[in-house]
Amino acid sequence: MPTTARTRPRSRPDNENAPSSLSLTATAEIEVEAAEGERALPRFRMVAYTGGAMRIAAWRYPVVIDLAGLEIPSQARPIRFGHDPAAGVGHTDAIRVEGGQLVATGMISRDTAAAKEVVASSKNGFPWQASVGASVDEFEFVREKQKATVNGREFEGPINIVRRATLGEISFVDLGRRRRHQRQHRGGKGERSHGRQPGARGALRPGAGTDAGAPAATAAVPTTPTSPATPTSPATPTPGASADDVRAQALAETERIGSIRRVCAGRHLDLEAKAIQEGWDATRCELEVLRASRPKPPAIHAPEHSTTPQILEAACLLTARLDGVEKAFDDQTLEAATKRFRGGIGLQELLLEAAWAHGYTGRNFRDSRAVLRYAFSPPAGSIEAGFSAIDIGGILSNVANKFLLEGFFSVERAWRSVTAVRNVSDFKTVTSYRLVGKDQYELVAPGGELKHGTLGEESYTNKADTYGLMLSIDRRDIINDDLGAITTIPRKLGRGSGLKINDVFWTTFMNNSAFFTVGNKNFISGADTALSIDGLTKAEVAFMDQVDGDGKPIGVMPAVLLVPTALSAIGTQLFKSVELRDTTASTKYPVTNPHQGKFRVEVSRYLGNTVYAGNSTKSWYLLSDPGDLPVIEVAFLNGQESPTIETAEADFNRLGVQMRGYHDFGVALQDPRGGVKSKGEA
């Protein structure tokens, strides 16, 4: 049966790559008996496993299943054709170990095409084989030049001994297929070449191993019917036996049970019950007691959760303590990440997980170059061979993007409140007509004919460009196992993108000497234009007196008061205060604030910064809502308003991991009638 489970190599003492399940095609002896009569069902008998050493894909060294530790969940196990659940053949009624071999008998009880094929082919002498699936619960690695006795035979290392396993299903498989498999994978004696590194982990298909030393398969169709096998206890009297024979059988059974109890001595109650039930003799029981009493080697088990990209990503964010990580993943993924990486995941561990998923067989980070190569550039064919598809670049990029956005939104974003946003699909210049054109409705003449309107001759343009930066996680960060490197660097890249868009936006906006002019009727100056009730009233009048090409009002209302930091306090007062009082005795001043709640206040530190041309701590702007009539526009490629981060292995002349962030956008001034600039002084 195929498996995708794998144990973590770092915890294996010797065999780094043993999977958690076996699927082997054992050369078997199979007899299919076609019984006579309407109700009698054909029966079969097969030697499913001879107890010898096998070569199995994904195990570096030969494998022997210790039949004494093979758990058989029930005597009735499904029998299939080619491991296909939809192709049932029948079921077993007895599975037992005889002379160091696994023997199964049963009946062909399914009414399927597969069952009919098995019976018909057996009558024609076809040599069927058996394929047995078993899950590995515990195995022992025997080193070179050491020996171990299993299934009544002695084996010399290096070899793997599966001490505990659970039997799954058994399937009939086709002999021709097995021969093709042998031709394709034939190497030295008992060896196979699978076209990949020895010990590689991956999915195993039925027929992936061989039972060394098994006899050739045979098939027979007896002409006499056979009745279903019924397990009998040693104490069950033989039909037709005399009274003396019955007493002799009872005495032998009593002596057998007594000897079993003496051997177990009350210390192995489960073993004692099993021995009595299954008819073991004292010698067999003694061997099992010795095996159960010896020290157990360290058991290697498959992890509770197979590693997935989502689990690794969640582990990184949990380790970095990102706010809101619980909302980004489901409970099952978060629980798996917490259990699998208790105490957090390190950068080395993250890269090793990706490298192992792509076939890397090392157990630590000592060969960092090889780990990076496998993590970022898995060998050709590794995914097809059954390895997990873990895109470490994608995981790092997803994790980094979370912190990239933290950095991006940590800088001033007043620009977003005063600009219109355009979505562009490429880097070409785009042209749009002004919203204020000859678009007034005309009277519809009799007959219902509508006149054609025009967009007007006034237009504006914009185009997106690419801005970016590359930073690296160098070899020192990786060797120091610093997971913080994949959180700190993205924050820097995100902050850098936020600063750049501010720089481009405010450079364009403040270079407005030819945009806000007296000729455009959107510029006022003089001492009475300082930000106050009177100054704001003057700007509001100038804004609302704007007209279109026909000399008619544009019909757009001011909505935003944009001020430098020096005017932040008075701007807030004008927006929030109901009353503004003058405390001088000789000045008459209305206390009611006519502009309370009219214009939302946006403050930018860039307006008064001396590095930028056009800066002023006294100038301020009254603007329309950018959705109505924008004075400035930002174009984003494909509507992507936040930057993008990508991760890859560093170039050959560098040791480490590179991260690059980039952002595609463009900024351009638009319609002068969308705002009024006040100089704020004479």
C-alpha cells in the first residue's frame, strides 16, 4: 500500500529513511480450489511471506519482518485484486505463522469481475502471487558484522528487522507484472536500482519489494470440493474417537497449558492467554517470553502529523509571535504546528524540513550548501518519485509578506486619503479625460432621439514604474539559526516601500507651482489666508466658485483639509470645535465655528519638510473627495497597492538566502479644479 508518512531523520539511529509502512509482493504458493455444488465457494491457500530478507524501495538495507511481532487484527481480512478496494476477491478465515512463514487460507466470497478472473485464471494454471501490506510500528537496525535470529533463521547485518507491524490487506497480483518489475529494477543479487538515491523517502506502490528465497508460485484446481477450514482447538475431540483417545487428548492439552503457565510464571499474562488460545507448545512460548523480556531498542515512529507547507508557515508565525496568526489558519493546522515544533521552529529546522521533503538524506545542517540546494532546487524527478511538494521559497515569501505589510503600514499614509487610485495592467502611459466636461443632459426632442455627449478635450495621463530593493539573509544568520532574520528583513523591505511611495507622492504633489495658480483660480495668498475661520472661508469660496468649460459651476464640494504638522492643532480645532473665542477686549469675533465638522483634517509631515521643493509650514490645501474630482492620482499595476516580496537561494558567489521586495506604481497630478491652495501668508 502506498504511504506518504515519514519519520524525522534526525531521530533515527542508523536507518535515516525507513518509511512507516511496507508494501511487498511476496513470491507465494497459492492454491485456488473450485468447489462443486451450488453453495460451495472456491477456496485458496497462500504462503504470503516466507520469513526471509527483502529488498524494498525506500529502505536502504534489506528488511525482515519478525513474524512473532506481526499483529493480525482479525482472522477475517479482505482479499483484493491489485490492492484496489473496488476490486474485492474474498476474505481469509485463517491467518497463521507456520514454520517461520505467514500462511493464509480463505474463500473467494465476492461476486466481482476480479473474483471471477482469479478463479477462471487459476483453472487455466495461471501462477498468481500475493501482495501483503503491513504498517511498521517498530523496527531495529542491525549493524554490519552483527547477527540476529528472526523467524528461526540467522541474519547478518546491515539489515532492518521490523519487530512490530500490523497486517493490512492481502491482494492477488499478476505474475507478468512482477517479471516486468524485476527486469526494470534488476541489479546485483537481491538488489534493485530505482533511479534515485539509496534510502530516499517516497510513496511505495504494490510490488515494490521481493521476498528473497521464496519458492516459485504454483496454482492448482482440484476436482474435489473442499469445505471451509474451521480452526480447531487441541482439546477438541476427533470425530469418532474412542473414550481412551478423548482422555489422552484432554491430558495432553492439560499438560500443554500447564507448561505454558510455568514458562510465563504469572509475569506475561497477555502472552500466556495468547499461547493457550493459539495452541503454542512450551518451546514456542519460551522463545516468545525471551523475546518479550529482552531490552527493547529505541523505537522509531512516524510523526503524528506529516509536514505540510501550511504547518511550517504556521510554525514560523507562531514562533515570531505575529498578531492575528490564529485567524490565518484553521485549528487543526495550528495544533499540528504547536505539537510538532514545541518551543518554536528555527531557521535551520525550517530549511531542513524542506530539504528532507525533496530527498535530502543528511541528518543535520552541517552541509549547509547541500541543505539549501535541496530546499530551494530539489533534484529532477524527486516530486514524481513521491516526495512531498514543499515550496520553501513560497513558505518564506508568505511568512515574510506578513511582516512586510507590518513595515509598509508603519509609515505615514496621509497620501492614501487625498488621492484617487487607478488600476493599470501594464507599464504603458494611460490617458483619461477629465470628469468635468460637456456632460450636461440635453432636452430630448419629440421622437425620443438622444444627442451625443462628449468627454471634453481636457485629459490627464499617468503610468506605473517599478521600485524595488534586495536584502539577504547571510550564512551567519542561518548558522546562528536566527528565525528573526525572516521577520526583521521583510519589515525593513515593507518600511522601505512605504517610505518610497511617500517620497514619490509628495515630491509630485508639492511640485505644484504651475498647477495651483491665480490663472487656474485655485490659489489664494495674503495675510488673510492664514488658517483660521476667515482664511478657511476664503478658500471655501474660491473652491465653490470653480466653473467648467462652459462657465457653469462644477458642482463638486470640498471635503478634505490638508495641513502640515505646524497647523495640525488649528486644523483640528476648526473641524471639531463648536465655538472659537477671541480673548482680546477690543476685537469683535463671533464665537460660533461655521466650519465645524465640514472638512476632515489630514496631516502630513512631508508638507513642511525642507528637503522637498515647495515645502511650507504655513501653506495648506482645501481638496475635494478624491473619488469626486482628484487633484492627484496613484496608479498601481494590477491593483496591487502593497509591495511584493520574493525569496530565493542566494547567487553562487553568496552564501545565504536572498529576499527582494518590489512595488509597481506611478503618481501624477490631475484636475486643478479639485482643490485650492492657500499660501497662508502675504
